[in-house]
Amino acid sequence: MITDNQLINKFEEFFLNKPSIIVKAPGRVNLIGEHTDYNEGFVLPIAIDKCTTILASKREDKKVRLFDLKYGEGDEFNLDSIEYVEINRWSNYQRGIAKVLIDEGYRIGGIDAVIYGEVPESAGLSSSASVEIATLLSFKELYGINIQPLEIIKLAKRAENEFVGVECGIMDQYASLLSRKGYALFIDCRTLDYSNVRVSLPGFSFLVCNSMVKRELANSAYNERRKECSEALKFLQTYLPKINALRDVTTDDIKKYGSYLPPTLIKRVMHVVSENERVIKAVVELEHRKTITFGELMNQSHQSLKELYQVSSEELDFLVETGKSVDGVFGARLTGAGFGGCVLFLLKESSMKPLKDKIFKDYMNKTGLTPQFYEVTPSRGAFSENNIS
């Protein structure tokens, strides 16, 4: 863990001047509602207390100079000629954010920036969204851009979709920017309306276990699942012309018209429909502090992701089943897009050590991989500090 003072010293070492601002944007973990966002459905994420931190200052020219401490590498580009690069690919997030801002007519100039990311990559905790939000807020603060939160979210998503080339939904950027400490975000991904849902489960905690099986989202079956959902929608619109997304499909619709779809596509539809229903139920359970029933919804979600959406893996399933065998664990599900990454557990605080011990031993014996654990609490969204001593 690097302190802000240490980061300031690093900035001064690299750029020979002081940073003007410090921006922090968190990663997120999704409590429930997986693969529903790009189907215009519902999601329920929380921000976590692991952030991307950017220290930055303005330049008098149009050059963007970057140094990423996680990679131990520097890179630079000019705002007049922003291109995707294969070397130092991590800088494509900064490049993409700068490009979408310029394309939208916002007036920005060059910056010097040190980047420190503590959100694990390829783990389903939205390290990319935290980088995008931190970068965009850095330009906003340094150049006094008048831009509203929803526009920030849309532009960050656009940078990832169009420049980086990952067809993510909008949940990750939402959670990174707008989360509140102690609350989950209940997001309607069609209307983009959201509300805060208090997460107060005394005696219980959330634990994230990283399987250490990495996935490259842009090159994974994620884009294939999106395509399958689009195909399923077109099939169903033949019989249900008023639907605009799988979010509009009901259980009764599946009973009536599901047999007309290819087997793979009906599985995808069944997951999306049931997962949206689970998110809505989960909000009620959290509001009434019904921990056990909320945990059961998590279990159902994983089973659906495994059997219907088919985005789990042998490692993730092993972690889920191992967790459920420990007394005091009430919910376990993969979180994020799947194909690797993390499992989220809901458990009694007294069960934290027994769960970690069992997973550490059994998982290593089975896979040879060393899992990592993150105890997460609902944390605040992105913020900046302009008074740096």
C-alpha cells in the first residue's frame, strides 16, 4: 500500500514539479445482477475500498505524459494525434478518455500524471472503469470542464467501447462514480435512474476471493454472450414486437415462445429474466435486513450463471461449493463477467477465518493457484482533492 505522500514524492521525482490534484476512483463488486446491464435490466453493485489514484498537473502544451507505478512504465502522446497502441496498452484508457472528451468538444490540454492502481486486474472488479473515471475527473478538475455525472459515465463507457474495444455495459462506471459509503446502487440500466440501498447486515460481511484465473474481457466469450442476447431478442420480437430488450421479456413469455428459440438462446433469455427478478427481490431483502434470503438469491444467481448463461468455470464452481460447505456462509456467487475472476461470499464475521483457511488449503491442492482475499464494504465513489500540501 502506497500513501498519498509517497505518491507525491514519486510525482516530483518523475516530473520535477508538484501535482495539482489527487483523484481517486474505486473498483466495484456486483452483489447481484450479472449480464443484465447490457440487456437494459437491473444491477446492484457496491464500490469497494480499492482505488485507482491519479496525481496530475496541467501542462502548457498538448502533451500527455504518464507514468504507471503498477507497470513501472511511462508513456506519452499528443492530444492532436491520439491513436490506439499495442505497446504500453495500459495507456489506451487515458488515450480513449482524452479522445472522447475532444470529440465531444471539451477543451482540454496536456497533463503530467502518475497512476497507481490497486484494483486487481482481470478479476471482475472493474479496474478499467476505475481508471477511466479517475482519468476523466483529472481532466475535468484541471481544465474546469463543466460536465455532469451522467455525461462522465457515458463518456467513460464510450471510451472503453469504442477506443479500447471492450463491449462493457454502463454499471461499472456508474458504481465507480456515484456510490455512497454504506450503500449499494440499484441501477435501472434502461432509464439510467438509480437509488441508494442501505447495506446494513450486522454481524455479517462480504468477502471476495480472487480465483487468480485471469480473463481478457475483450477477447473472451463476453462479446459472444452479448451477440447471443441480440440474436435471442430478434427471435422473440417476431412474436413480441413491442419488446426492445431482453429486460422486457417475462416468465410467461418464455413459457409461450421459448420453444421457438434455439436451445442455447433460450438459456440466455431464462438467465436474464430470472436474474432481473432476483435483483428486484434482493433490494427488498436488503431493505428489510433479511440476510439469509439475500444469500439464497446469491446462490440462485450463481447456479443460473453456471447452467443457463454458462460463464462460470471449474475453479469458480469449486470456490462456491467450498464456501457453501463452511458454517456461517449464506451466499456465494461469481461476480463480474465470469470465465475466471472472483467469487463473492456473504458470511458471518465469525466464519471469515475458517472460510479463508479452508479455501486456501483446498483450492491450492486442487489448482496449484494461490487465491487472494479482499474483505469489502460498501465504499464511497470517486472524488478529487485539490489542496495538496
